[in-house]
Amino acid sequence: MNEHREKYELEEKPTPFLNAWYQWRWPAVFVTLAVLAVMVTHSTIEGNWQKLFESPRNVQTFFRESLWPPDWSVLEPQAYPVCEEPKLLEFTCSTAWIGVLETLKIAFIATVFGMFISYPIALLAAENLSPAWISYPARTFLAAFRSLPSILWALLFVIMVGLGPMAGIMAMTIYTVGYLGKLQYEAIEGVAKPQLDASRAMGHGWLERSFGVILPESANNLISQAIFMFEYNFRHGTVIGIVGAGGIGYYINLYLDFLQYDKVFAYVIVIFIVVLILDFVSKVTRSLFKDDMTKKMHPFWTVLLPSSWVQRFDEE
């Protein structure tokens, strides 16, 4: 018996080749991918690496001559219509404020409408709720909605309904349904099987399982995804204005046409600040829907710290 055991152990011993493979497989994969990327880049740019090496100097020249300093006149009230706000609130009549506010409205409306439309479709697309003959057509439907970028949807709706935020709302809603729907059905498919089996054993129908089991179990993920989608819609909503679908992108495109890059750069800084604020607000909002409500809130400034540092507040 001992002889058989020793023989088995000898046969199961990994060879030097397997040892080397298990030790170096991930570095080998990364190095291979990096080499392939460089080779494909070399063939794509036809070996003209000089442009890449010259790009930092070109960017520095462009930044110094065209972008800096930013033209903060975009925060001043417009000449027409005449601003009737108090002196302290005159910035609310500026193109930057009007553009950001319109973009936020477009992003909010599109996220809410998209969330309510996509959830029923995501339920149909989830394989743990629906048979294949229902889930695959639903997935195809969602894929069709996100197959085009939102700027192309915006261009289509500008042709259909004309210039303005209505085209932006419709375009962002369509894209939100496709993008958010995919995230939702993946979250739904992540619900543990025992809960669904227990629901079936109790005789619950599809509708009861979908809204009585799936919705509570995946609520945190669904809320987090909706908040992320709102952030995404705001960031991307700055682009759809280029084709006339409303938002701050309209003013960015206007000044790009006149080569007034210092004003464009001021808009970019404003957008960056708003994105940081949204990121902080979304972090606080997500914390309200966590299961562990006894966890203490971190100071507001910890949003700028690495997560490993923030964990120290929990340990203290």
C-alpha cells in the first residue's frame, strides 16, 4: 500500500516546466500582450514614431499659446437677455452655468426614464428568470440600443425633433436603456440561486419573483449602477451638444468654431469641477443604501484618499 502511495505522489509531483509555467504565466501573458500592442501600433503608424516623440512639445506649445490662461468670461452674465439676478448671483446668467445646468437636467431625465424602461427588459434578459427564447431576443434588443454611441443617437434625434435639449434627452435615454439594461441583467443573474428556488417552491409567479425577490436582493447594485449612469450621462452629455442636442457642449462647439480655445479650456475646468462634486455626492448617496447602516460616515475629505487609507478610520 505504501509503495502505491509513494508512486502516486511521485506521479503527481509537478514537473519543472509546470513549476515555471505557474510561476511566470501571468508575467508572460502581460509581456506578450505588450509586445503585440507595440507591433500592432508600429504597423498602424507605419513606423513613424517621430510624431509620438514630438507630441509633448506640440502639446506644450498649444497649451502655452492657446489654452493658458483660461478665459473666465464664460462665467460672466450674458449681454442678452439682460440678467435680472442680484450681483452675487449674476454667474447664474452665464453660459457656463446655463450649459452645465441644462446638461445636468438632460442627464437626470435620461437616467430616470432609462432606468424605468431598462429594468423590465433586463428581467426578460436574465437567464435565471427567463427561458432562452425570451432572454436572447431581449439581450439583442438592449445590444441594439447601445450599439451606436449617444452622439449618433443625438444626431438622429436632432434630425427628427430639431435642435435643443429634447433631442439630447431622447438620445441619452435610448443609450441608457441599452447600457444600463446590460448592467442590470448581469446584477440580476448574480442573485443567489437558493432564494429563487425557495420562491419557486412557494409557488410564486414570474412577476412575484421579479419584484418580490430579485428587486430587494439586487437593489444595492441597481442603485449603484443608476448613480454611475447619471455620472456617465453628464460626462457624455457634454459631447452631444456638439451636434445641437443641448447642454454645455453647444457652447464648447461654438467657441471651437471660432478657435477660442482659452474659453473652451475654462469650460473644461468647470466640467471637471462638477464631475468631482458629482463623484462625492454619488459616494455619499451609495453609502445610504448599504446594508450596514451602523458603519460610521467618513469625513468628506476622505473622498480624495486611497481606499486603503480610509479603512483605517473603520479600525480606529
